[in-house]
Amino acid sequence: MLRISPEDKALLGRVLPFKSHYLEVAGYDMHYLDEGQGPVIVLLHGNPTWSFMFRGLIEVLKSEFRVIAPDYIGLGLSDRVHERSFRAIERTDQVEEFLDALKIDQFSLVMHDWGGSIGSMVAIRNPSRVEKLVYFNTTLTEIESLPELIKRATTPVVGKILTKYSTSFLRLLTEMGSSKRLSHEVKQAYLLPYRSTADRQAIWDFVADIPFNNEHPSHGDLVLLGEKLPLLEAKPVQIVWGLKDPCFHREMLSKVARHFPQAEVLELPEASHLLLEDAIEKVSRAVLGFLMKPVVKTPEAEILEKSLLGKTNALYKEFLEQSKAAPERQAVIVPAFSSERPSYSYTSYRELQETINQYRRGLHSLGLEKGSRVLMLVSPGVDFLALSYAVMAQGAVPVFVDPGVGREKLLQCMEDSRADGIVASLPAFALKLFRRDLFKTFKFQLAAVDWPLPFLTTLSYMKRFSTAPLEAISNDGTALIAFTSGATGSPKGVVFTNEMMSEQLAIFKDVFKLKAGNKNLSLLPVFSLFSAAC
């Protein structure tokens, strides 16, 4: 058992106000916290943390649940192991043995860091016992996306210096793992179980067990986890992610979220790896709310259909049905003219849907609200479709203007639209030279270019968001507004309701024989919205 001095006990008494328990697992004493009564929530930490990190969450959850937070053998306040190391699959065995010894039949999992892969392996072995899953900044099968520092830390010389023979790895956690400045006592509590070289052996063992190549002994277990994750598709899942995490970064969030199309995703722009230190109130409130929801015993397909379709924009609803029916079918073909003969790029419905999900989150962060009007001056192509559908899916109203109306009429249309925001190709922002006052009325301005710009938000910002599905926002009124060309006078904004869009789609399918798999050349960008929805 880990030696704890009187000074350490006094420190723990101040910062960890819960009773310690011990249970023999695999021949060693495993330390755990056990608070509250009710449905069981199991909290699994990562490396190099321990159950201390969950103290704030336990305080909130224990009023409604029995909350159990074990320390893996070799970590936290559990027994140290000097004669051998454990791989992730063995730690999975130990968590199962621990739960069986406590006679825990049904439980939900809250997992952080490497607790995500260990907990997920427990879940795929025991799907009937697991009720809900909550993931904090973690990795499941996304090893290749880890930063170079972690890869170097797996090499024996560098790794052992960082993790075992010094406290460098731990101090990276307490200094860079939180966007807030941790108090001296909190830092000391994180370091308390790991003061000697011998006490840090399991930190190195965890890092050495990361399978960066297919010859690693744990690689097969990682492959098996990826193959079995679909067993969890019908489980309610919540993903909470600190976006300032330098290790488990935003790209990893997108990849983890792809495993769980049904997941609720909460992004925390202000939080880093130790999100329970940076945003404890927001995280605990979200997790408590998620865990309190009754489990809906419906098949996964029904869950997705109810959450995604709902009463949303008629065009977007039709697009979703096409995407769901054939996700790998071509949705968009875009020509490029770099030589005498054009070349073509292809985008599937799945890829387009993932881009829409990113743009929805980005637009929401910029201030897009249900019912807002958004002026769309985007060149035809994938981004035109993704941005237009994203606006529709947020319950907002896209406003389209014929690009050939001329500058004066275009400016008049912009003013008449009374738009709350503008999404436009870069040349459109040159109109600021003529009507700077008009642009000042927009709550947000988004340039549809991929590279970052100093004074404009661009798609490079939008593409940093998660690709996970979002619940569609209803829009039972105006579907879109399209301005006429003004060939016979001033351009006029025509309001199209959802009912009108549904009728037009039916007519297009009947008259123009639009159907799934056909290729349709849209000479006006707005017509491509109909083609992709058929």
C-alpha cells in the first residue's frame, strides 16, 4: 500500500473530503471512493491522474447516484507493483473484477483520458450491464492523432526520464493541463501519490502501452475495440471536451464523436485537459442532467431519426433522408479547370453531412439563432451547400440573391433582406467600400475561404469543430428567401415556406425526373440545394 505521511493525510483531509476504501483486486489493494446512493456511476481516470480529479463531480452526483471512483493498481492510492507491468487489457480485467466484487450489476461510465479506452473495453464486454457512457477528453482508437511529444514519450530512454525518473510528465499535467492556475494544494494533491521513482512506475507502464505500431502487443486489443464499438451505438452517450487540450485536441474530438452518432457533444472553449478543474460547474451540471434523463429503450435508427429529422427545414429534411439512405453515394461533383480538360472532385453524402455539422457548430458559436436571417453570397460548390444546409438546420433562414443583379441592386437587396449575418465569398466583402454602414448591422460576418484572415472569420475556424450529428432545430415557418433577378424592375425577396419547398421538390421530381443517383447540372447555385435533396 502507498505510504502516506501525517502531512499527506492532512492535505487530503482538506482537498478530498471523502472516505477512502480498499478492495483486493488481482492480489493487490485497489483504492476507491464510494459516495451516495442510487444508480451506480463509475468514474475512470487516466494517466497520470487519480480519483482525486473527480472530487468536484462526485460532490454534485452523490445526491442522486452512488458514485464509485477507483484508482488503477499502481496509480493513485492503490498498491504499487514492482515486479511487473499491466497492459490496458489487464486493467480492463481488473475493473471488471472490481465491479463484480462490489456486486455492481448495472452501471454508467464516466471516463477521462485513457479511462476512455479501458472503460469502453469494459462496456463492449458487458453491453447489457452498461446504461450510459460519458467521455471527457479521451482516445479510443485515435492513437495516430496523438501529438509528437506523446510518441517520443513511448521511447524507453526519453519516456522513462519524463515519466518515471522525474516529475516532468506530472508537472506538464499540472502546469499545462489546466487553463486556470491551480492552487498550490491542488497541485500537491495531484503529485502526492507519485513522489518517488518507484511510485511512478505505472505512469511509465501506461505510456509504454500505447500501441503506435501494429507490432505492439496491445495493438490487437485496440483493433478489437474498434471492431466492437458498434455494440454501443444504442447507448446514450455524452462527450464533454476541453478544446484547449494540447494532447487530446479538437481533431481527436471529431474522430471520437464519429463512433457515436447519437452522442450529445458539449465543447468547452475555455477548458483544457483537466476540464474538471477549468469548468467544474458547467461540466457537472451537464453530466448530472444527462445522467438524470431516463434511458429510452428504442433502436438506434429510431433515436437518430427522431433527433435529426424532427420538424426541420423541408429541404434539409429531404437532404438528411438521402444522406441516411446512401451515405457513401456522391452528393456533389465539382469541376476544376487547371488545364485544357477539367478535373473533378467528389464529395459523398457522409462527407457533406460531417461538414454541415461542423459549420452548424461554428455558426452557433458566432451567434446564429433560430429564426435569424443569413445573407448567402457564396460561390457554387461544396461549401455553398454545406453552409446553406447548416443555416437551415439551425432553424435560421438563408437569403439568396441572384449573383448577376449588379452592384447597386445587390446592395439594395442586402439592405432589404434585413439579415442578421452574412456568409460570403471573399470578393463580396469588397462591397464594404461602398456601404460600410450596412456591414456594421450584421451580428456576424463569415468569409467562405479556407485560409485564416486577420480581420474576418473564415472556414478554417469552422472546420475545427466536431463532425458529430446535432439535433435539428425546428422551423415551421419560413424555409428560405430568394430575391428575383430584377430583370423587369427592382429585385424582390420571395418568401418560401416549408410547405412550398415540399411541393416544389415533388414537382421537380415528377417533371424533371430527379431521383437518387442521377447527375443534375445546376446553373444557379440555389438549384443545387434541390438536386442534393433528391
